[in-house]
Amino acid sequence: MSVLFLFLSCYNFLLYIINFMQALDNLFSSLFSNFINPVIYVFSAGCFVYFLYGVLMFILAKVNSKEEDIKRGKQHMIWGLVGVIIIFSAGSIYKFIVGLFN
């Protein structure tokens, strides 16, 4: 009788753990889809706007022949592209990891 009780107790505990893990999976998937994706889109848009700001600064400095502003415009363009590459890489890694668990 005690072996049966022990078996049923372990079985109920495992069912509890499985239900808990499923609840965590649902929580994380909803958290990622409702929070992480919009953050990635906002940061990528911000990096792209920063890149466009660098292009505009570069063009205006080229017209006015200001060497210092030309360098600053180039730096803004480079860092804007670096930001876009980092954000898209982070998004790709995130989607890969989520794909592994689905």
C-alpha cells in the first residue's frame, strides 16, 4: 500500500511540474511576442533614423565644405549601420532561439 501511495505521490508531483513548465512556456512566449518584438522594431527604426540623420548631415556639410561636419556625418552613418546590423542580428538570434523551443 505504501509503494502505491509513493508512486501516486511522485506521479502527481510530476504532473504538477509539467503543468508549471507549460505555464512558464506560455508566459515567456506571450512576453516575447508582446514585448521583445516591438522593442526590436523600435530600436531598428531608431538606428535607421540615426543613419539618415548622418546622411543628411554629410550632404549638408559637403555642400558647405565643412570638413569637421563631414567627418561627423560619416561617423553617424557608420554607427547607424552598426546599430541596424546589431539589432537585426539580435532579432535573428531571438527568432532562432524561439524556433528551437517550439
